[in-house]
Amino acid sequence: MSERENLFRPIHKGIRLMLYQLGAQLQATDFLNEASSNQLVARLKRDLGNASANCILCLMATHSHHEEGDIFSHVRVYDPDAVGLAMREHAEVVAHIHDVSMTCDEVIGLSDPNRRIEVGDRLVQEANDVVALYLSHMNNEEALLVPIMWERFTDEQLRAMRQAFYDHIPLPLFETWMRWTLPAMNTEELVVLYSGLKKDPPSARLGDWVRLAHENLDVDRWLAIRERAGVTLPKRS
């Protein structure tokens, strides 16, 4: 694994974990059970504060917006075609997310068992389309844009982009992302990430990064990562 700064790796790992869990939940959903399936569908669409769902559709759309403003704007100068492709894929994903959101509303409004099964099956298929599209999109971003970024920017510049990307996300949303992202990364990736977070320019949210790792990672693994990355816990006020 390269120790160069990779802006996509952490957040993409978190999104992949979201998508994998979304697929597992939806394919096991019994749409004849109106109460439980409506609860899952409502969480899928709206419930940002729920720890098990975190409004996956909302997070994906928000991620695209921040990525375009804080990362793509720097890379476009060097390869507008690659950025243009990524932007078109973002638009396609957002359109598919809109379709899923509309189908969620349709499922919740149904009581006829046959219609619930029919529309529920359509929801699963549309969600599968989003999953397939987004997984392919993230692979494309990493294959096309990371080499450009490594060629054109120093690690210090990449860290500054990362800091801007995460600092522009409201803290509650940042915390939600990290609850998905940090457990999705392997130990070596987390060592590289946390080693980079404390380098110049240091992340303004370093304390939050450390706190969230402390809250969401296995204790022994986090202790080993802290030692290797040279990270200390923030002092309590």
C-alpha cells in the first residue's frame, strides 16, 4: 500500500460499507410486514440520526457535493476530461438516488399486500442499481484521479485539500461519516491516515478524528494505531 496521501480511500471505504449493509438489509426485508418494512424504508430515506441507517441516500448525495467543491476543483485544471467524467457519474448517481427516494415514499403509502411486494421488489432493484453504479464510480475515481493527484500535488497540498473537505462538513455529519469510515479501514490505512492528520497543515479537527476513533474502533487495535502513528488522546477540559 502506498503511503502517499489518498483523499478517496477513507471516505470511499465508509461508503462501500454503507452500500454492503444496505444491500444486506434490503434483500432480507419482508415487505408484507408493513410496520417493519416501512420503518426500514423511512430510515433509508430520512433518518440521518439513526446509527443503523444514517440516511445512506442523503450521505451519498452530500458526499458528491463536497467532493466536487473541495477536490475536483483542484484537479480539473490538470485533467478536465477525467473530472468531467466523475461529475457526470455524480449526476447519474443523484438521479438514481432520487428514483429510490420516490419509491420509498410509494412503498410507505401502500397497504395492499400484492402492491407492497411489487413496489418493494422495484425498490430493491433500484437500490441495487445505485449500489452497482456507485461502486463502479468510486473505482473510476480512484483509478483516474488518484494518479493525477499524486503527479500534480505534494502530500502537503493533498492534506490541505483533505482538511478543507472535512472542515466544510458540519460536525454532526462528519461524526456520522466517521462512524462508517473508520471501522471500514484496515490497520495500515489508519496508521497512514492518522500520521498524516497531525502533519503540517494539521487538521483543525484532529481532536475529533482521535475521539471518534477512540469511540468506534476496537480498543486494542486503536491502541496499536495510536502508538505507531504517534497520536495522543486530546486533553479533557
